[in-house]
Amino acid sequence: MTSQRIMNLLKEMTLEEKAAQLMQLVAAFYDDGDEGQITGPMEAMGISEAEVNRAGSVLGVSEAEKIIKIQQAHLAKDRLGIPLLFMADIVHGFKTIFPIPLAMGCSWDTELAESSAAVAAKEAAVSGLHVTFAPMADLVRDPRWGRVMESTGEDPYLNALFARAMVRGFQGSDLTRDTSHVAACVKHFAAYGLAEGGRDYNTVDLSERSLREYYLPAYKAALDEGCEMVMTSFNTVDSIPASGNRKLMRDLLRGEWGFDGVLISDWAAIREMIAHGAAEDDREAALKAITAGVDIEMMTPTYVHHLPQLVAEGLVDEALVDEAVIRILELKEKLGLFDNPLRGADPEAEREVIYCDAHRQVAQELATKSCVLLKNEGVLPLHREQKVAVVGPFAQNGDILGSWSWAGSRETALQLGASMVKLAGDNVVLAEGNGIMSMSKEQLQQADAAVQEADVIVLALGEASEMSGEASSRSNIQLPGAQLQLIQAMKRHGKPLAVVLFNGRPLDLHGVIDQVDAVLEAWFPGSEGGAAIADLLYGVANPSGKLTMSFPYAVGQIPVYYNHYNTGRPKPAEDTEEKYVSQYLDIPNAPLLPFGYGLSYTTFDYSALELSSEVMTPEQSLKVTVEVRNTGELRGVETVQLYVRDIAGEVVRPMKELKDFHKVDLAPGETAKVVFELGEDKLRYYHSDLSFASDAGSFEVFVGPNSRDTLQARFRLIK
């Protein structure tokens, strides 16, 4: 029920004030001086000072003092005293930067992800922000797309769990009373992660059944958790740009799902309907967007310029404008802005809270759990008495935060080399070796000199942060040639060789994993990344991360993902000589490294897979039991994964689908009996008529350390 305060405000607002309330502008429109003056970008965007003064929200400003000044100046000019909403992209941390979301997913630790979001919210809120454009819930299968770094991976079930966790962390339990949290905005609705060719902003084309089966569940999970906002995607869905897609936004999101929160376009996405070929001009774009149910237009003026006239001509019912305004005002009210327009903004508290020791500790723990050991032939863990040469562009580099870390500091990020020196002192020697893209003769000479006395060489390699993220698609996802050359140059020394990778996407690892003795995937690990990786390299911590996105054998396989369909002519084995099956002639079908994969410094043995019954009914679930034994010499954490296959469905079903997982922490020689509860509800899927149900028949259960290496059993569902 809309409050009387908001209804009274709505009655007082002119149509021009209503349209302006739907406009979001960047902070550059506001001087951070005492007068809060409007600045130059106004002319380029073609809007008046009066329109800016009536705008409803601001994007991308930070720091409590700046936000307080802008808010106070705005309130002095706004006729009705309606406060601004301040929003920003706080994707994996504000000032304290956590591992990128793809790395976070590899922790398989939703509680820790929730804690990271709560830390980010606290830092953002004390700096004056009200809304974060996160979590990104896009399912991803193409590592050429740079924005895979913002997702938690290729599985809808796991993505949904992380989406829920991040919303809980950002929003807390009471946004009105608890000013240390911010409103979350799930994005990008919908199916942005399926951009053709992995090329950002590109076309998306898929069936509604696949949309519902794979791409919608994580968005829905975020909304079920109470997420306050949704952001539209740049792409088309069923050949209609998302920001003007009435079926997607008004019928599905608002009608079927009952979402009554704020829907915001992505940057300029409403005007981009013209480039898509779905609108002739700004006027038509505004008409389509408001009809579809988009409330806030980010950084284009189609609403403010055209909605009043569209209403006057009878082409837009003013009630559509009113409902958008009401949703925005209700969010401002829920955040307590009408009673306290400055909310949590506090310059003194900001200095104490930002990047404090407690927050850094959470960042280091998550970075430690997010790293994935991809290969280890007895090189790791290192011993502190060993002479270690750390070589490569990330040996002494703070560029380990990754994309969407705009408020973080590379200067204060803990570097790998310095963190290793802190643990092992003079036994660690550092050399740059090369840059990201190039290697000079002098750099190579320094590297050769550094490794002369070394027992082990650690190569710190990867992408610059600008090489992944938005607008950072790549067709070649190998390491740059200069870094592959460095591997070969160091290999000639004949010493054990370990690689630490800093990157924002799964890479084509040829020239790396086949050339070295150990590979630790560190991703972009955030502010405390260097310390976390040093602890892992020296065995202070034991790697436990598991991949949530497959690593391709070659780019030609992409998209390659674990929950794929079978074909009518499946390849029976990788070494088959049969030609007329679904296969490549020059590479395997399987990825280089599968979903769920990750090694430890210890080893685990799986045995005694048992089902409580060979028959399941809708009323009677199954217990799936497996024994996991630590067969190594070190304590370790194993993520035990449960997958299911529906042998014959009404439509073709995936070869495997993740349904559950449990973590076990085992001492050497210790055995755990892991028990999963598998009910009929986890066997349901979208049928050809879009009904959501299970089918009677045979199913396979798989349990193991990843999606490839599993024990299996069968049961039947009887209905």
C-alpha cells in the first residue's frame, strides 16, 4: 500500500517533474562545491538546468562529503524537497575489493560471499550511497565475453544460490532502520550472458524454454530474496531490445513474477533501441520503454524530453508515468531518505570503516578460498627455506583488483612478490621478466639473473584488468605471446616451474599447463590477493577452490559447458576412430578442465555410493550417501558435488545437472559419510508447453569432486 506521503507528493508534482524523476544522471552534472552547481555535460545531453535540478537519481559519485553537498544543494532547489537516490556499481567490493564474482563462485562458499556483500554495503553506505548495481546473475558459457568475470559461472543452481547470498549481504534485513546496508539491483535482465560470439552488447537468440530453464533462475532467486531493483540488459530477447520488451518486463517480470520494485535501464539502453532498429527516434524509444515498464532511464533524456508530450497526445497514459514515479518514491521512502536525506553518509565514520582490518580479513579469506589449483606435480607447497624466484608482470604489480573496482586502490593492494618476501624473506627474489604484452632484452636478462640461484621459479602471469570486464571481449583467450615466451625462457633453466594466473576469464591454457609443473588460478583476487596467494603457495593454507566455469581445450569448442545435451550420434570415447559421430577431427569434445574441478595439496578418495532406495516418489525422497576419505598427508576441504541426469525426458535433458553440494573438512586419514537429500522437486524442468514438472522414469545420480570424475547409481521416479 502506497503511503499517504507519497500520494500527496504525486498530486503536487507536475508532469515535467514526474518525467525528471525518472532520469538518472552521472555525478559530472553536479559540481562538488558548496553551491552544487550544474556542470558542462548538460549541454552535450541537451537538457536544461531545471531538468537536472528535478532529476531523481545520481550515478557514480562516492565519498560522504561530496554526496552530502550534492544532496543538500539539490534539496535547496527542488520545489517539493524530494531527495536524490545515489547509485553505483559496487560489484565485488567498494574500497575493500574482494575477488571478482567468477572467483567468488569458485569458493562455493555462499556465506562468505554474503559477508563480502555486507562489507561492501557498509563501506558504500557510510560513503553516502544508497543502491548498488549488483549482483550480476547472468549465466555464462562463453569466456570470450569479458563480462564473465562478473558472473559466478555456468550453472543456474549455483548462480541462484550466490545471487540470493549477495542480496542478503547488500540489503540486510531492514533497509529503513539499518543504514549500514544498501538496496541491491540484480542485472542484466535478461540473458545478457548469451551474447553471440562472446561479443559484448551483441544479439541474444534463444527459445523461451531455454530462457526459463537456464537464464532466468538466478534473477528470480535474487527477487525471491527481496532484491529491490532490476536492471535491463543491452541485448535483444526474442528480437526485441530488453529495455522496450513489454513481454519480458511487464508480462513476465511484473505480471507473472509480481515484481513491484524499480526497473532501471542500463547505460543509454533506451536510446540504443534506435541503433537496434526497434525505434525510429527518441520519442518512439521513450514510448516503448515506459510501455514496457522501465522506471528509470540511465543517462539519456528520452523520457524527460518526450513523456509529457506523449501523455498530452494520449499515446501514453499518465498512470504509467505515475506508477514509475511511485516505485521510485517508495524506494526512497524505504531507505528513509524523506526523513534523513543524508542517510548513512558520515565523513568521520567513513575514515574508520573504509578498508579497515576486519574488512581486509574477510577479503583475504575469500581470496584464499577462491583460488583454484589446476595442476601440481609435487612443486607446491613451497618451503620457506627454498630459494624462490618470482618472475613475471604480476610479481610486483597491484593490478590485481580486476574490472569494476573503481573505488579500490591498486597502490594499497597487497602484491604477490612482497607478500612472499614477508613469509620467506631473503629466500625470495623478484624480477619483472616482461610486461603484459611485451618483453625486452633487459627484462629477460634480469629474469635470467634472478633464477640463477633459485630452487623453484614462480611465474606470475595473466591479463591486465582492462583485458576483461565490460567491452573487453577477446577472440584469442590465450596468454599474450610475450608471456608464453617467458615460460619457454624460464623452462630452459631446467628448474621446477609454477605459474600463478591473474585473469578475469577462463583461458586457453595451451603453452602454460602443458609446459609447467604447477598452475594456481588466482583470478583477480582483490585487495588482499597477494597475501592470500602467498599463504597458498607456502602451504599456510590449502587450496580448496573449484571451477564454476569450464576451461576450454580450444576456442573452437566455445561454448563448452558441463550441462550440455547429448546428440543422436554421441562420441563413445575420446580415442574412438569412428568418424560419423559428433566430434572435432583435431581436438577433443571435452573441455580442458571441467566444471567443479580443483585440486588440493592432499588427496580424496570417493567410495560406497549408496541410495536409500532404487525408487523415488513425489512423497518419498532419496538419501544419497557417499564416503569421502582424506588419503593424503595434509588437512583439506573437499567440495562434494551431486549431479543428476534424467535419462529420457519429454524434451532432451542435460548429461548432468548440479543439484547439491557439501563441503567436508578432513584431517589426514579421516573419512566422512556425506548424505544428500534428493527429492522429486529437484527433478522438475520446463517442458515444451512451459509447464514445470518432473517425468516418471529412470535417472542417474553422480557424486564426485567435479562434473567429470564421478561415481554413479540409478533410480526410478514413480508417479
